[in-house]
Amino acid sequence: MTPALALAGFVALSAGALFATAEPSPQAFPANASVVEQKTQGLVPESEDHGLSPKAVEIARPFGFPITNSMVVSWVVAVGLIVFAQLATRSMQQVPKGAQNFLEFLVDGLYKFLAGIIGPHLTERTFWFFATIFIFILSANWIGLIPGVGSVGWGHQTAHGFVIREPLLRGANADVNMTLAMALVFFAGWIVWAFREVGVKGFFKELFAPKGESTGVLKVLMVVVFFAAGCLEVVSILFRPISLSFRLYGNIFAGENLLEAMSKLVPGFGWLVSIPFYFLELIMGLVQALVFMLLTAVFTMLICQHEEAPASAHD
């Protein structure tokens, strides 16, 4: 389990180092103070937009390396998971209890669940990735719901109250850079697993070769049809990282905006109005983690499955 959680840290670090595209922060935030002062004096028109910014905010740049508020949360989640795994497995017991019991329950449940979908053989080779991605996404989604994430930071006073423009913390999966990094890591793993299971020849045969038994003109027609279908499948495969990343990002980003909107719906009672939606987002966080894991697992199974010989040939 430790290598799997270590990968969660790698995913979080790779998202920040390779895909951080937030706007540069103006020398941390002193320049923003003048903007706030101008707005309070009426020199700068108030912006009408509300809600979470689509892009993560850069909060620091040590040694020229940009650090965004979503990167901080992703690092906290990754470190927290690694520490928990180390504590749970530090003194293993024959009869587990406490943290070890919970960890074994989670891992065993996920393993049996995946084995029932993609088979024991493929699960044995890929479980480390799918379990890590599920636990990391679920933890990041739920930690993003903790009060203070997205609601503490730099902003200015308006007629509608104090507005946060640059939050100190932001949900890790509410940043498309994080979700895209995870999708690209899966895409690289998907290619490796496919080549290991069916080989390079089997990989291209699965994409372009005609299926079934045919002869004569029908066989030529099937070759053309399946080649065209294979070309479409290649386009679909290339777009999978984009669809995976934006599906997760869109749902989490929309959920955080929903919570913010509900908290401002009734002045003075926003905390009460948003409580039902917090439970909704808890369920949504679990569903999105499950969907990401299942989609990646099924994509892997489809390319790694071996074509079986017709049963009639042995009768």
C-alpha cells in the first residue's frame, strides 16, 4: 500500500510542477492592497462576477517556482495519506484493529470490487494505481469541503459584504491542472499495461483488425470498416485524458460554487442553508472518485482483454 500512496504524492507534485498555469501573483500581495484601497474609495469599479475563479491563484513563488493554492491542498492530502499509511502499517498485527483495521478493510474492499469488474489477473497488475487514484481523489474532494478552504484569503469590502478574490486554499480537484495531470499519468500507464498484456502487435490488432470470421468480398469490406472504426477509436483514446480531467474538474468546481452561492443566499443564515448541500457534496465527492477509478479501469480492461478462440472449434 505504501508505494500506492507514494504515487499519490508524485501525482500531486507533478500537477504543480508540470501543469501550474495560474496567473503570476503581484509580488505576493502588496500591490493588491492598493487595489483594495482604490475600490473602497470608488476609483475602481466593482466586479459583478461572483464565485470561485476558474483558475488557481498563485500565492508564492520561492526561487522562481510558482505555488498555487490548489497545489498546497494537494500536497497536504498526499502527505496526510502517506503518514496515515505509515502509522497504520507500522506495527502490523494478526488481528487488525484501529487504523490498520480500517486500512485493510478499505484495500480489501477495493481489491475485490475491481477484481469483479476487470478480473483477478489485471487487478493484480494495476490495483496499485486504481486504489491510489480513488483514495487520493476522494480525500481531496472531502478535504476541499472543510470550512476555510476557499473562504479564507485576500479580498475587499463591497456593498454585499467582504468578497474573497484570492483564497489561501483551494480544492485540489477544483484545479484543471491537477485533474489533467492524473489523467495523463493514467494514459501513460494505460499504454504500458496494454503493451505488456497483448504486445505491440496485439495492441494495433485490437484497434484495427476485423473481428469475427469472414471470407471473400465480405472480408475486404470488414477490413475497411474496422480500419475506419479503429481510426475513430484512436481519436477517442487521445481525447480520454481531456474528458476524464474535465469531468472531474467540472463537477468539483461546480460543487464549490454551489456551496458559495447557497451560503450567500440568505444573509445571516447562509451556514444553515448550505448544510444540506454539504451532504450532497460529500456524496458527489465519493461518486466522482468512483467514476474516475471505474472509467480508467474499464478503459484498461477493454484494451488488455485477450481474444478467445471460438468455442465451436473445440467441439
